[in-house]
Amino acid sequence: MDHDQRFKVLIREFFPQFMELFLPKWAEEFDFASTEWLDKEVLPDPPEGERHILDLVAKIRTVVNLTSRTSDTADEWLAMVHVEIEAEDRTTRLKPRLPRYYHHLRDKHRLPVLPIALYLSVGMEGIGEDTVVEYFGTMEVMRFRYLYVGLKSLDALEYARGESWLGVALSALMKAERDQWPLLAADALLRLADAPVNEHQRFLLSDCLQAYLPLDEANRELYKEITQAEPYSRIHAMNKTPYDNGIEQGIERGIERGIDIGREQTMRDVTIALLESKFRAVPKLYLDHIGALGYDDLMALVVRIPNAASMESLFLPS
């Protein structure tokens, strides 16, 4: 899984926690239960220019009217939150694009837009506001402001020991002394093993933490030694993904049916088990669809499940 995909899935799953953790003042403005994710929001550049797919765009009801329109109906108090994820170690690639993204969303949806940049490899001031300014000669013609989270400037120990499980996972991208990482990582994973989250969420959190741990060879060996001893040894069970569990469950169902069920039915069992492992119950509509697929189409569907943001997206026409 690449940077963008990993963080798109993670932030969508823990969006209220993301806002409350890093931007608590702004989090108070939203009713997160109303969040609607807009898939594949594309910024066109006609006629033959480059097209950009925006990372995360949410339409959310606000607790007060943030629009310029006068309305007494709370159902009409809507806004957009746009989060762009930048993995490069500089801001110069993303910053010039943010005003274009903003104006595209504002013009298309006619709603106020809150722009946020999540920098994975840039620190800046940790959490704050940044500006994009354009000039015509000496005249300032445009000033655009956006919120940012620069993980590299945040204290890994503070977040790894904090109350937010998302903060624990993201601590791997934050700053700490080199010799602190082996024990910090083991403690963080042990906390995630006991976190009051479902297994899919636990996998997303631990996967992020382990993927970005800055362990050199010596610290990696020390980390292995620490995690082989009690109480840390049980964190290894978290390395088994929901995908692995789904495969195992699907095969077990096939065994229960008998060895002569055929490879297509075995793959259907695996597909359904994977969907249940990631998304819980599978509606009858999708069960019927799966029942009509052949082996090759089932295999193609199984490959897409781990990175799917929703069950519905897997069954949309391509």
C-alpha cells in the first residue's frame, strides 16, 4: 500500500479523531455523524491538461451556519473539508495546487471549504496555518490560507502515550531521540493491542505504526528482542491482517462444505469472509452479485478488497 492509499483509508476511518487530535477548535464546528465522503473528486484541466484526483473530500453538516446564505434550517448548514496528504519532504509541490483545489470545490459545490494539508515528512511548526501568496509585479493579487499538520515537528513520546489511538499510530512519523524508538515502538504497539477498537481499526493503526518506525539495523534488533519478551510478545498477533483472517475463514468454510465444492465456490467463500472481516455483514444484494461471478472476476474482487474505502465502492460499475 502506498503512502496516499494508506493514509486515505486511515483518515477516513478515524476522521473525527484526526480533527479532534490536531485541530480541536475546528472539530467543534462539525457534526461528524453526517459526514459524506465524495469519491474521486477530480480537478479537470481542459482540454488536455493534467487531471488531479483530490485525496479526501468530505461534505459535513455544521453546528452553526458557516455559509453566506441566511438559513434557519440546520439541515442546510453544510460545508466541505478537503485534506491533502503530502509524503514529500518539501511543501513546494503541494502549496501552489491548494488554491486551485479550493476554488474548484467552492465553485462546484457552492459550499464553504476548509483546506487542510497533512505533511508526512515536513514539520514546519507542527500544527498551524500557512499561506500561498501570488503577486503581479509588486502588487499582491491573491493570498490563500490553509491549515496544516506537520508530523515531523510533533513529539512522538507525547502522542504515543496520549489518549488518541490515532495519535499513537502516527507517532512513528514524529520526532524522538534515536535510542528511544525500540521501547517507544513496543509500548505503542502494546497499547494498540489493548485499544477499544474493532479488529479492522486495530490493523490500520498498527500497520501505520509499524510501516513508518524509523528503526536502523541496531535498533531493529533491539526492538525484536524487546517484543519477544513478556508482556510484548502478544503484539505479534496484530501482524495478522484482516485479509489474512478472511482468507483463513473462507478456507475453513470450504472445508466444512467438503472438498468437492469447486474452486469458484471456494473463492466465493473467501470473498464473503474478507468482506465480513473488513466491513461486517454483507447485504443480500452483494451476496447475489458475488454468487453470479466467475472465478477470474472473484479473484479480481478479492485483490481490491484490502484497499477499498467502502463495500459499495467495490461493486460500482468501473
